[in-house]
Amino acid sequence: MPRFIYSCVLCAVLLYATAAASGTWPLSHTARDVFTRMPDTIFENTPAGLAEDEKQDLLTKGSSEFWEVGMDTESTWELVALPFRDISVLLNVFHYSDVDAIVAAMGTRGSSVCTIELWREDEKGHIIPVEVPESPELKEFFQKQPDFAALGLDPMVMMCVQPGRLEANVVFWNNAGMTELPVDNVVQYYWSGKKFEKVVAPRKGKDGV
């Protein structure tokens, strides 16, 4: 590469880095680009984890040794674990309506036990953790709440990430380990532009709904 061309490229890279660091360069809020700025801590909850070279392969090639890109839209970015594709990491981007900022919800999917992280990013690229919405009460999942003690069940409510929303799941444990108990309602959280609003609705497939 001629020296003057190399110098121009280097200047452009330095200019971009300086502008981005100072907050004068517009940040891209597509889910893909937000992913590049989010901490990788959520991958500590997956069997494969995520190495830095893998991250670059995913961004440039769409796949790596242990992951491949699934959903890739303006607001959703998903990485699917290989080879079985049974576990994934999903990132949703939610925009504030009154300020130039976003909330990024990143979480694991594919198993009964999920993990979630929420981060807020402002127009200058400052990233801070955000509290997950308060978990719903157990009675919100049922038309008539069972007697868990009599059934020998220990319920646990957790927040999970789904495309375009958050969703509360309840899992049950007994002396033998994790078990299942059908619920009547789904409890989901939709972004209003300022906060997550809870919506409780009958579970699809129940009574023809």
C-alpha cells in the first residue's frame, strides 16, 4: 500500500476512534452494533463462552467454532450455540421516547433456567447496568394457585429475554430435581418508551385461546 494511502487510512481510523470516544460520532443503535459494545458477561452462563476472536468471526463471517448468527434485525441479534442449536444468547434493543438512549436486554434462551442482563446506553456511549423489572407474584401465573407445599414443590420465578420483549418464567423443583407444572397465564413485559409494562394474558392453547 502506498505510504500516503496508508496515512490517510490511519488518520481516518484515528478520527473515528477519537470522535466515538468523545461522543461526537453518532452511535449506531442496531442490535448488531450494540452487541459489539455490550459486556460479554452473559456468555459466562453458557457452556462454550465467547472468546474475542470468535466475536470478530461472528461479526464478519456470521459464524465461529461454537456459535452462529440466528436472528439479525434492527432491534434483535441472536447467537445460536453449535452444534446442537439448543442454547442461544439473544439481545433486544429498546429505545427511549424522550431521550437519545437505549436499553439493551441480553439473555440466554433454550433451557428452563435462563439468565438476563439489562444495560442502559446514552448518546455518548456510556453504559450502565439497569435493574430487571420486579418479578411477578406466583398467583399471576394461575387462575387458582396450587398448594405448592402440599405438592412438594418449590417454585422459582425468573426473568428471560424473548424477541421484542421480556418474559417471566416459573420453574418448579421437588426432591428429585426440576419438574413441570402447567401454568394458566403468560407474564410478559413490553417497552413503553420509558419503562417495561407488565402484561398478563391467558396461555395460548388453553381453552381454545
